[in-house]
Amino acid sequence: MVKRYLSVIPLDDALALLAREFPCIPSTMQVPLEEAAGRITTGPIFARYSVPEIHLAAMDGIAVRSSETRGASEQHPITLPQAAWVNTGNVVPPEYDAVIMIEDVWEADGSYMIRKSAAPWQHVRPAGEDLAESEMVMQSAHRIRAHEIGALATYGITHPDVIAVRVGLVPTGSELVPAGTRPGPGQVVESNTVMAKAMLEEAGATCTRYPFVEDKPEKIRNAIASACRENDIIIVSAGSSAGTKDYTADVIAELGEVLVHGVAIRPGKPVIIGRIDKKPVIGLPGYPLSALTVIREIVLPFLRNYGLSAPEPDRIRAQITTSVAKEIGSDEFVLCTIGRVGSRWVVSPQSKGAGVQMSGVRANAYIRVPRASEGFDAGGEVDARLMVPASEAANALLITGSHDPVIDYLADLLRPQGICLLSTHAGSMGGILALKKDECHAAPTHLLAENGSYNTAYLEKYLPGTDVNLICIAERQQGIVSRDGLTFSDLAGRTFINRQRGSGTRMLLDYELKRAGIDPASIPGYEREVTTHIAVALAVKSGEADAGMCVYNAAKALGLPFVPVAQERYELAFRREHADDPRLAALIKAIRSPAFRDILARLGGYETAETGRQRPAR
Amino acid sequence: MVKRYLSVIPLDDALALLAREFPCIPSTMQVPLEEAAGRITTGPIFARYSVPEIHLAAMDGIAVRSSETRGASEQHPITLPQAAWVNTGNVVPPEYDAVIMIEDVWEADGSYMIRKSAAPWQHVRPAGEDLAESEMVMQSAHRIRAHEIGALATYGITHPDVIAVRVGLVPTGSELVPAGTRPGPGQVVESNTVMAKAMLEEAGATCTRYPFVEDKPEKIRNAIASACRENDIIIVSAGSSAGTKDYTADVIAELGEVLVHGVAIRPGKPVIIGRIDKKPVIGLPGYPLSALTVIREIVLPFLRNYGLSAPEPDRIRAQITTSVAKEIGSDEFVLCTIGRVGSRWVVSPQSKGAGVQMSGVRANAYIRVPRASEGFDAGGEVDARLMVPASEAANALLITGSHDPVIDYLADLLRPQGICLLSTHAGSMGGILALKKDECHAAPTHLLAENGSYNTAYLEKYLPGTDVNLICIAERQQGIVSRDGLTFSDLAGRTFINRQRGSGTRMLLDYELKRAGIDPASIPGYEREVTTHIAVALAVKSGEADAGMCVYNAAKALGLPFVPVAQERYELAFRREHADDPRLAALIKAIRSPAFRDILARLGGYETAETGRQRPAR
């Protein structure tokens, strides 16, 4: 059974349709004052009484009748038999009309002497000075700021009426397990409604997550119908595609109508917009990054129609480092890392896989490639939208090249200093090329030349005439990972899992194979490539391959035997012109710190004799 | 008994002292995932297992052995006896190494026919593609973003360790009543710890408000000691001044030590910084705007030392409309309204009274007048700090002049359109002068000339040669408010409450007094000035005065008799050059709307025949 999308419409049309087809009238709820910050008022708020309701002393001193103080001077002090001591905030008794501050009062025999006359109403806070009964404190559609909570308390408001948009989140799928349960084969942790709740509540919605619903039309029907009764908007997670177990569209059609099945966005195309009992029902695609895109680009803008103040991302013009190609017809959203290198902003697209949820964690920005566009050429200027505050993006430290877990630990050392190390996994050669184009701050690299030297030959070749420094992160063991302690010489005939061409590990393997006179063609699986050390170890652990080459740490993480083959110089290359960049300086300091040596020792597989040593590339 | 501040130190020194004297080590707490957005991690977070842990189908189709598909073509289809149907996300059984998508498969007699070969691992999501067991998901000191909640769920993290800074808030003062209780004479609604809780929790702190403590040293001592045991930071509200009932400093000195009593800021000077059991204890001044300033300028920056990400306000260079004078020696913070008029930003200081909590509601910005400065001259450029998002400030509609409650209702009509009408109460003449300097978008005015005409004579005099339009808001009744139905001719000999010079109401009164041949000197209280209609009515209601002149609405709000004296033309003046400004256009549209006519009718005291009529000022 092959189902097709009913219709695929452009994103802007989908947003216009939502605005047109639904009245977007929010519910009202009364929240206690301590939960009111950030909420939006549904009507004007008025003072319940005047503040103050009665005249108060604005100073510590004595309350007096101003008429009785006339003529007082240094030469002619006046003694006041009738005056009342008042502290700041005390009521000024009705018979008095001024306050004289304590510094200007002399006490003698129970009465007060003054040497200066008092103007009527001096140092008195008159009734209603702050606000009078029935005056408007704040308007409709006002986002209550944290400091205003105090003012509301003062004016007698304890439960302001605020906008409530009740969103019901219905997770469907027989494969779902809750967060905290390790998923078995074919099971998936339900994360889409967890994420949706966090994102929509940040925008001010009130979300209810319903229990998981099996992939059975009858059960899905009941769950959606009951969510419809209790909410203003219903979001059904997954089952929105057109596969055999994708029942969402059919169920919505039975209970109401499907207005849209398919929006021309990537990721996120298989989204459903339906209507049941006049209420919008949105079917979310299952892949986490597809769901993220639909929430950010469709649901959050839709919430603004209800008066919620979902914040718009800041935008920055930036130079894109790699080209993005796409077909005309869809808006495409690409997660990126952005940062300032020298005097310009550069933005690097991340992996496009909609299943790679980590892309959303690693990204600090995204770009929208418009529907009518065929993509962006590398080096062009694009509009990047920030996923972090602009000040945080400005402190990003962009690292492109060969990834090693210790880079994550360096990031961990830098983060408390306000520096965000963002690592783009591009392999050693990718790093060298990024350095050449001055599109990153530093490039971790371990490129072995035919003469057995590391890194310098490649820098000389690709960045001739550019001053580059190298700082050693560590000397790192590469070796054979297997389930049964295979050595390098055992490889022939065993199923191998390889790293991608251009990676330092691949070069080291080829170098060692050549030295040993082993023909790569004799190794089954040599052509099977993965892009990280840990992926190599995982392939071995799962039995997919018998052996692979990786760093010690990856084998250790999965409890697999590791037989060292060679030690390589894992260095950080950076342009000397950036040496004074405070982010880079902090990174170098971190590499040289005792804390980092401790981490290397704890992880194992690293020699630290050279760690922190700097050398020019030529 | 006159106590003095122990020492008054500059603000920067106070912040440096806090950073130096306290280790600022936050507590750690584990929060459930759904409360984790916005929290800051205290350590790196690692994936609990690989995602996926096993190879999955990336497409709906059949799982195959790629080696068995070699040679398949249109001419030479291959029938696969062994293949397994897989939906997207299903496990690819170990015997297979590729997936062929459904569109390329023909079913016949229970077996599958293909016309294209499959590359090894095509359409397979390999184990660990997203993240591998033990890899770092996020670093220490990372602010968890809403969309990352989903990723954490996927990687098996349900209760991340996040920074907890536990702040104990101790409200002291025998005069305190809780929000929701109408304060009796001399009572005050406790709002400082309510506000502090909202502001500090927004910055990520975990606050506990303790019960009110009477002004008795022994009780204050017990309350502070117990808050010290349960929190990282203790904030004592009020009693921090140097009056007779200000026990806070003495109690802190008994339990520990007072490091600072008095910081050179205004408002907020009488702040205390003490230490008990190595913990910081901060004594907050009692006036709400003093407390606000201390929280914003001292407590929030201090929280950043604990790793919390209290946001810094955006800054905008703006032209200041009125001069701010101060003595050298204190940093002074002034609440302001800011907006764009024409092509420049203008910022207007608001009332300075630390008891006027509404200033904090009306303000959308503030300025810091530095310690070494004697102030700012009108027209100069200053750094304004925003209290709203920059986009909201850019949509501010600045109205300066004579205030009437209907202006608040117009603001209420505009707010849902995203336009923030900010009204500076400056009286009609103040509005004309602001218009002359082009420092507001429009000026509500009701200035009576000797020939009986409204507004035009003044605009001609003060803005000669400038094209100004007037739009009528309403014709408004002014009259005598009293407790017993006094008329204009009853005024002589009765205690009066007057409006300030330059206000339209004052001019109308003087005009009518002159017409009636009444000498102002014969009216006791003629010299007593307040600045709003409602303040006039309040003075009458409280018995402070027998009569005053105000609009009908103010008398009605307080249930007082009102005898009309005259009807005046309450108009909005604006420069014709701004007529196309969308904010001003929206305001004019609101004035002409049926909704506004309904409001005028409901409030009473307004004639609407002229409402919405526009005329040139000359």
C-alpha cells in the first residue's frame, strides 16, 4: 500500500492558511502572581485601591503644621509644642501638613525646636502619588515583566488574567518508550512531545502530554478526540508520513478534515494540518529534526496569532563556508555553527540527517534556503538565524578538522569561561582547507606525510606563505579494535570497518598497510566507511565488522580489546594572525592546564610529553 | 537616636567586594527534564547508550544482502527469495546490509523483484550515527535550550545536574500585609520579596520567601539565622536604613559581620552587605524602586558569579529629552521611556520618586548616570538600557503632554497590535515643548487662549512655521469635585486643591476665575499643586481639601459629586511630517474607532461629536 500526500503546499501558504482558517482566540486563565512573569495579559488591569491611600511621611522626622513654622531661622528658632514623631512610611496625622527631617530638629523638654520653616506638604508622600484607585496599571496584550510582579502585588492584583493557549500533545507509535528506559531493538525514546512541550511552554503555551498511543487507528481516534475536548490546539506526534502504519491523516479525516498533508519544507515535509471541532490539529513528522523544524517554523509562528510572544530569532549576515544545494520548490532549513573569525561572521552547515538529533545540540544557528532558490554557493553571504543570544554567538570558538573526544573535554573546560567551542567534524584535511579559507579559528589535525612527519608537509602544501602555528594536543595511540584482540597482522581475511578518505586515521592505516606490504583489496570491508572513531568501535561491537582502526578511547568506551599500531601527533593548527584572539588564547591555556593533563591520563591512550608544545609550521 | 551608615562605597567596589569575599560556589540539583529548559549544567553530560544502538532502515522498503543484488537492471531484473520488509525505523536484521526503497520493488509470488542493484549500507541508519555511548552531549556551564530537552530524553538523561543558587528572602516590617489584603493606614503590601523572587528566578535562582517578621530584633535574628541554614544567599527586605526601627544591620553584625552599609547608588543607597557563616546576606532597602535597583545592579550581577546567566540589558544610544542633574559621588539610575521619533532614538527620564512603583511599569528603559558625572544635559546622547526587547522599544509610540485616563484606554486598544503607547505626563505645555523639540510622536493638549480658542494659539506661538495637525480626542467636561456638591461660585473661602502651573486645567481655572472676578488669593489651598486629575479627587475625598477642579471621570472613580464648569477641546497635536508613521496612523485609527467611542460613553464626561476630527493648527 503506497499512500501519497494529499497536497504539498509552500510554507508561507501553510502559515496563511492557519491564520485564515482558525479564529485563534486564546483561552483566559488566572495565574497566581508568582507564576505571572512572562505571561500576557488578556485585558487591562486596574489598581484596586490608591497607593498610598493616605498621606505618608517621606522622611524620618516630625510632622508639623507648616503655618506654625513660619519665620523660624537660625536667629529665631521656634519651639513646636504640637508635633508628632514619624518614621519614613508612617501616616502623617490629618492635623499636620508637612514633615521636617530629623537632622533639622532639636529635642528639648519633650518639645521640638526648629531653625527653618517648613513649606506646606514638604517631605509628605501625598495620597495617590503612585497610583489612584481605578487607574490602569497595564494594558491588554502586555507581557508581564518580572519586576512588575511587585507592582501588581502593591496595587492589589493577585491573580491576573492571562492568555492561555492549551496545547494537547498526543504521542503515537507502538515503538515508543519513555525517557529513562533504554530502548530495545526497534524501540525509540519518545522525545518529540517532550521537546514540543519545552519549546511551546517557553513561548507561553500550556501543554498537556497524553499517554503513548499504539499504532492502532481506533486507539489513535480516541486519543485525538479526547485531546480535542480539552485543548485549543492538538498536536499528534508521528504517523504523519505516508507509510503503512501512518494512520494520523486518516484518523483526522474521519474525525474532521485534513486541510494540508505535506508542506514544502525540509526537514519536516510530512506535516498534517487538520481541523476537528473547529480546532487546529497538527500532525508532526517523527524524525526529531523534522519535528523541531515544524514546531519552530509552523507551530511557534501560529502561536503568535493567539497573542503569545514567541520570540523571533536574531539574524546575522554571515559568510557561508560550504555550498548548500537543493531543488527549487521547498524551503530548506539547515542547522549551522556560526562564529566570528577575524572581522567577519562565518556560518558552517552541519549534517543534514533528520535523525541526527545532536545536530540540534551542536548548532548555534540555522539558515533558511528559500523555496525559489537552488541553494547557496560557498563564500556567499547568507542570513543566519541565531539559536543562542548574540553575545554567546560572538564568543564561539570554531574548530574544524579531525575530531577526538578530548576536543569535547576542552570545550568543557572553556564553557564556564563563556567561550563556546564548536567543533565541526571534517577530518584533518577538511580542517586544513577551512584554515586555508580562514573559516575557523583552529584545525585539529594528524596528517602523516610519506617521510613520517606530521602536519607540516600538508600545511606547507595547502597554505604556502601563510604563517601557521601548531600546538600539540597529545600524541595519540591508534590501534586495532576487535572483539577478540586481533593485531594489525591478523587483518587479512577479516571483515574490516574503515574511516573515510581524507581522515588522518585512514592515511595512517594506508601508510601502515603499505609498510607491511598488505594489499587493501585483500581486506573485506575496506570500502565500508564511517566518519568517527566511535562508529568504528560500534561496528566492531555489533559484529558488523571484525576489526577497525581507531583511538584507544573509542575501544575502551565500548569495552573492546585494543592493540596499538602507531602513535600519531594530534596537533592544533591555527593562523598566527589569530594568536592573540582571546578565545584561542584560552584554548591554548586549557591545553596546557593540569586539568587537561588529568583528563588525558584518565581517558588513556594519550602520551602527554609533547602536550602544549608549540611550533611554527615552517 | 540617629544612626549613620557605617561606610558608603561605590557600586563597582561593592560588586568587586562581593566577588572577592565570597567563593560563589553554587549548589547542584537534579531537575526533571521538563523543568530543565533554561537551567545551567554543572558538569558535562554523556550519552547513556548509542543512538541508534543497532542498524535501522532509513526508508520504507526491503532489507537485502547487497551482494545478491549485483547486476540487477531494467533488462535483467533479479528476484530475491530472501529479503525482509522494513518500515522506516525498523531494525535491519543482521543478515542484511542494505535497504531498497519500496518504489523500486515489485512483489510477485511472495518474493521481491528489483531492477537496480543496491550499494552496501544504502538507506541504512548505522548504529551510533547520531551519538555513541559515552560521547559528550553537552558541556558544563551550558544553558539547556528548550529544543535540547528532546535530545536529552533520547540520550537517556532524565534528571540533569544543574546549578542551584538557593536564595532565602526574609521580609521584615510590622507594617507588612500580604498581596491581596487592602492595606490599612500605615500598612504596606509586601512586594519587595515578591518582586525579588520573580526577578531572581528568571535569572535561574531557586527562591524561598519566608514568613513576615515583625520589627523586633529577636525575631529578625531567628528568621535570618534559619534562612542562613537553608540557603546560599540570604536577602533581608527592608530595615536596612538608619532609622529607629532599622534593625537589620545590627542583627547581621550580631550573627556575623557587616561588610558594607551603604552603597553610593540612587535609588538604593541604604543597602547592607554582610556575612554570616561565610554566606552573603544582603539587606534590601524598603522603597520598591530602591529594591528594584539593588536587585538589578547588585544581586543579579552577583548571581552571574555563580554561573547563572542573568541576561544583560540591550543598550541603545539615544538623545535625552530633559537634563538630569546630580551630585558627584553616586551612580544614579533613572527609569525612562525610549522610542524612535523620525530617524533618532529619544529617551525621557521619568519621575524619580523611589516610592512610585508605577514608574517601573511605565518605563521601557533606564539610564545610569555615572558616579563621576554631574548629570546629562538635555539633547545630549546617552546610553539607554532596555527593559523590553529591542523590537518592542522600536514600536514605542511616545505621547507627551496632558494625561487623561482615555490615553490609557487608547494604549489598551493599540497594545494587541504590537504598539506600546508610552505616555509621559508633562501637562499641555510640556507636550507643546516636546513637540517643538520633536521629542515625541504626539502631544495631548487642552490649552485655552484668551480669545477662548483651544490649542492653535499656543502651537502658532511655540512652533511657528511648523506644520502641525490636531485631532480631537473628545470634548471634555471640567468641573468642581467636592464631597458635598460645591459649585464654582462656592469656592471662595473653601480649601482648594490646585493643579500645577502650565497644565491646561490650571489655565482653565484661572480663565474662569478671571471671568467670574474671583481673586485666587481668596481661595485657601490655591498654592497647593498636584499633577493629575485623580490626585485632585483623592485630596478632596481624603478631606485634605474641600474642592478642586478636574475631569468628570476622576470624580466618578472616587464616587464624588461633580459640577461641570466648562467643556474643553482635548486634542492630540502632531507634526505633519510624522502623519505617515504607522504607529501614529494606528493611534488616529483607534481614536476614530467605534470601540473608542464606546469607551468614552462608558466613562462619561466626554462629548464625542468632534472625536476624530482633524484640522491643521494654522
